[in-house]
Amino acid sequence: MRTLVFTLLLLMAAGCKESDDEAPEAAVSVTAAHPIQGPISQQISADAILAPLSQAALAPRISAAIHAEYVQRGDHVRKGQLLVTLEDHDLQGSALDSKGTLLAARANLTATQNATVPEDRKKAELDVAQLQAARDVAARTAQERDRLYQQGALSGRDADTAKSAAVQAQVSLDLAKQHLQSVLNTTGTTTTQTAQGQLQSANGRYLSARAQIAYANLRSPIDGVVTDRPLFPGETASAGTPVVTVMDVSSLLAKLHLAQATSQQLRLGQRAQVQMSGEDDPVDATVSFISPVLDPGSTTVEVWLKLPNPAGRFKAGTPVHVTIRGNTVQQALLLPPAAILPAPDGTTAVLVVGPDNVAHKRTVTVGIRTPEQVEITSGLAPADNVIVEGSYGLDDGTRVKSTKTGSGKDAKSSPAAEDKD
């Protein structure tokens, strides 16, 4: 009896186990969709700091006390506008002294050209004429005494003395002619050039003194806004230390450093978007500069984006996030990023729902990625039904029940086996 009962219990247990093995496997709910075909663009993102379009930190070239300041922080100024003046009384005195030296040098040149050189030439000519006359007299005297000596009326000593006087007169005449030639060819020119050099030197000192006076007046080299004015009237401004800063913020620049391969996708005038704190929507910008050389330290390329700022709404120094649209693929096969499953070996895959309601893992190759879409370059067809939500953690061969979304819109619940577009 006991044996019969034990046998019946074993048969009942075996029957229950067989019934459990035949129970259908529970399906996992997922959302599936067909890939979308459409354009996708490479998005180049980077962080930057907004900088002014141009900036001028005005520093005096001389050290002097500030006499007056004509602008305040925040004032709009124009190019050439006087901003700050320094004390320049000593410079004015130096300029007057240099001006007097200049006038004296100019007068000396005039006197040299109109009086000194002509007088030296005339004197040299007169000396030649006088010595030539004296030479002629001495020559005639020597001839006459020589004739008297030949007649015996005069001693030989007197005749020799007359000849010696004639020779000396000729030497003096030759020297006078040489001096006249020197005056005509050299002395007059060098005297004039010396006076001209003195005039130029005096003029240079005067111009230098005037420049020192000009350095005491600081004018804006650009149109812009005064952003800094650290000193006040009466304080001493040191040479080389800025006393006022002007920025042109009518447009701002976002300066980026991008990899060389990334920068090659850009062109001047290309549109970009700048996102900054406090602004709900991104602001449009354009690529205004692409450096033709690599930065030697980082081997990156500097790129500038120009951001219009006519009302001064945006501030220089603001940190921003920049997005630039790069290369575009017009007819790309697209999936949402949630559909992509990365593998430890670096490959990527997706789960495709087959007619049997089973998810099958398929290796794919991805191209351009954006926060909203991923380009699939190989491994997938437009008709494939891909799990776009709920694929994380699923194994290959898992039975699923999908919510059909078609192209990603108007989702409705349906078995994956019925999705056979």
C-alpha cells in the first residue's frame, strides 16, 4: 500500500514538472522602430570664453601725474577721443628750449649759405689776385736786376736776391690758388653741410620734445567702451602701466582650439551656435578666422567665432559652449543613441526584432554621432525593426513584445511578429 502511494506521488510530481516545462517564456516589453533615412551633420562642440572684438590698454610712455580724466567706466568713446591728460609743464619748457635751438640753427644755416661761404670765396679770390700782382712785380724786378747785372751796373748778390723774391712770390700765388680751389670745391660745401646738420639735429630734438608733449595726451585708438580706469587725477601714472582700457564689444569672439582634422571641416562664414548661461536659446555666430598654422604647444588650430552684440547684451569673459555644424551626409540611416549597444572590444551593435518576436544582436558600424541621432554606415537595412528603448541588458535571443513606433512617431502596441513592413 505504501509502495503504491509513493509511486502515485512520483507520477504526480513528474506530471507537474512536465507541465511547467511546457509553459511559454515571458516576453520583455520593448520599443522598436525602423531606421530613419535623412540628413545628419557632424557637430563640433567645444568650450570657450567670449573675448572683445578688439581691445586697447592705454599706457603712457612717460611717468607723470594725471592732470585730468574725461571718461568714466562704461562710457562709449570714439576713435581719436581724448581720454586722459598728464602734467606736462616741464615738457612744455623743454620744447620751448628745443625750439630756440632750432631757430638758432636755422639762422646759422642762412648766414652760412648767404654770407660765410660767399665771403670765404671772395677773400680767397682776392688773395689770389693780390699775390698774382705781387708775383708779376717780383718777376719784372728780377728781370730788370738781372739785366743790370749783365751790364755790370749791379752786383750779383742783388740780382740773386731779386730772383729769390720772384720765386717766393710764385710759391705764395700757387698756395693761394690751391686755397681758392679748396674753398670752391670743399670748404664751402662742408661748411654748408655742417650748418645743415646742426639744423637737422636741432629739429630732431624739437620734434622729440613735441612728441613727449603728445605722450601726455592719451586718445582712444578704437571705438568702444571704457572698461577700466584704475587711477584718479593727481595720482602718478607710470610709463608702461595702463591707465585706461577700451574694448570694442559691438561683436564678441569665441576663440576655440580644435584638432587639425576637425578644423579641416570648417570654412569661413560657416554658421555656429553659442550657448551661454542665462540664455534659453543658443545665439547664432559665424566662423570668422581659421589659423593657417598649428599652435606649437598643443598642435591644435585656433578658430574664432564672431558673435554680433550690437546692444551690448552679452559680456566679454562669459564662458560659453559652442556647437559648429561640420560635414553633412544627406541620405544617412539614422537611429536614436539609445539603440546603440557598445561592446567591450570597441565594436557597436543593435538588437533587431525578428518575425519570431525574438531579439537578435547585430554588429553595426556607426558614423556621425549627435545627441539626437547616430548614423549607421553598415550592418543594417531600412526595413529592420530595431529596439530603440529597453535594449539595455537584453541578451541575444530574448523573446520580446515590442511597441511599434514605425519611424519614431505615433507609437502603438503590437507584437513584433506583426511588424513586417
